[in-house]
Amino acid sequence: MLMAMDEQKELMMALEVPLNHSKTYYCPGCQEAVFLKKGTHKLAHFSHYPRSNCQQFSEGETLEHVQGKLWLHQLFSRSFAKVELEPYLPELQQRPDLLLPDQRLAIEFQCSPIPIDLVAERTAGYQNHHYRVIWIAGSPVMASKSLTALQKSLLFSYQASSPKLLYLNIQANHAGLATPRMRQLFTTQIATDAVEIFADWLQLSVSTEQRSELDKRQIKYWHQQLEREAFYRNQQLLPFLQLLYEDRESLISIPRELYQPLASDWMIRTHDFEWRYRLLKWIESLATYHVITPKRLAKWLGKQVQAEHIVYYRLPTLDQSIKITPLMEFLDELVCSGVLKKQGAIGYCRRGQAKRFNSLEEKFTAAHRE
């Protein structure tokens, strides 16, 4: 650990303590005595004596984690008057890597894979005591370019901003923001001086995603993927196939609107085709004069989630209201294809039914022509 208390209960940073000191220092969490480790090849830090029972501080920190905490402490100290390093919060029995007490903002620098349950537990601990928390991913967590469950659990969003993942590569001395889109992570900002990324995180603007039309080649690609999953009896796809059977539909007949990838698909664990199909069926069951509002859509979604027809990934750091986002994106797709029309500022009305097909060639050709 980087901080310890002296006999006057003053916190001291290991880097500032001379090697030949004669004072006794204590762990801020368990109050046990600790000793200083300092050398030419190792960052200065305090360590517990053998057989310590301390549960608050880990002795197995990586060099990246220690360096990253110091880097972030220096960074935030340039923009905020009070930044605490490794403070122990007794009411939570938690120790964030950094704390901005005036902003009631905790910062966790996550450099190694941990269970999502632990992320959820720590996040809930902060939120239950009226702290905000942002998680910053280290290099090992960012190793995968495909969006992982852990990366999803570390996302944050503020007000209307789309979810982002903050990351820090301490070896390369750069930091940035990554945006999830269609189950991938896309870097949106990189900076060697990351003050504008971290210190101004509350002012992130809403990103506007460009809708890309699916052409014949793309429709064919996604259909081949679908057929491959059906051939190998992909367990995630089976409920969708059962739905089609019950509705006397098939992979050939289903509308092309179901093939359009959405920016927020990554939020939902249920197969993309299944939840879109369930939503489309509900929309097609409504009379044309019925207005679909976000409130009405959220009510329908709540029933689907309760019945476990639509299952989300665990997103403990995000406001739960954001879960409606992929559904709203699908409604906008249906507006583009003519199934829905906008009604007022936030409403939608059904114009007609999504087109079904008798052959793949008809489906591919329709996609190509339109």
C-alpha cells in the first residue's frame, strides 16, 4: 500500500518517507503496524508484517496498479483541491484507490480480472452511501477487443451520455475512452495528457451513431451466420427457433429488419434475433392508433424481463433506465423501414407490418433494391 498513518494519525505517502526513518507507521484499515519497503528497483510502499490478519489491503498488487494509482493521483490533483489516495471508508468497509471527497466520487483502477459479483458488490456499497464511482480499466482488462462481461460491468454513463469505458495504459502513458458498439469496443479518445478525459468526465457529450444500411451482401452474411447457428443447435438460438415454429415462421420468412445490428446490442444476453422478433411481434399486434411511448415500452420490457424472455448482462455501474436503449434503437430502425412512424417528440405509431419473404433470393433482392 502507498499510504500509512504515523503515530499522530497523519497519513504519509511511502514515496515521501526517508529510508532511514525511525517512526512507526500503521495500516489505516486494520491499525496494525506496517514497515516500509523501498529500493532502487521497487516502488516505495508499506507492507504488513507476516501473519497479519488485515483484510483491507492487498499485498499482491501489480506494479502497473501501484504506478497507475500514483499517476491518477497526480492527474486529479491538478484539477481538484482534495484527492485522497487509498482512503479507508469505515462506513463502507471499502478502500477505493482514489477518493475525491468534495465530489463524493470514488475511483477504482482495475488492473486484473475479478468476478463481476465483486464489481457489483463494491459499486452497490458506494452507491448505497451516496458515492459515485468510476472504474478505470488497466491493460490486462483491455486486452480483448471483443466486449467482455467484465468490461461491460465497468462501464459508466452520466445523464444522457452513452456508456463509456475509461482505460489507462500506464506503460504507454496514455489514457482514453472506449465506446461499446455491436459487441465490440471502439476507442474514441486517446491522450497522453488525460485531464480532459478523466477530470471532465461529467461533461461527456452524447455520441450520435450513424445508421448504416444493410446491403444484399450484409444480409446474406448475417443469414449464413444464423443458419450456421441453427445447424449446430446453438443453445442461445433455440428459443428463437421455437418461437418461429409456434408462429409458423422460418428463417427464410423473417423480416430483414431483424438483421440490422444495433449499437447497443451488447447490453442484452438474449439472442439478438429473438428479442428483436419478440418486440416486433408486440408492435405488430398493436392497432395503428396506439402510441408507443418510452414509458409503455419500458412496461412491456419489464414483463419480458420478469418472464426471462429478455435477459440482460449485468451492468452494475449503469443506471437501469439505460436498458431501454437497444429497444429504442430498434424502433428507429423500424421507422427507417416504414413499419413505424414518429408520433410527436417521443412517440411511435405502427404504419404497417414488416414484410415476410417466401425465398432467400426475394429477401436478398429486396435488401439490395431498397
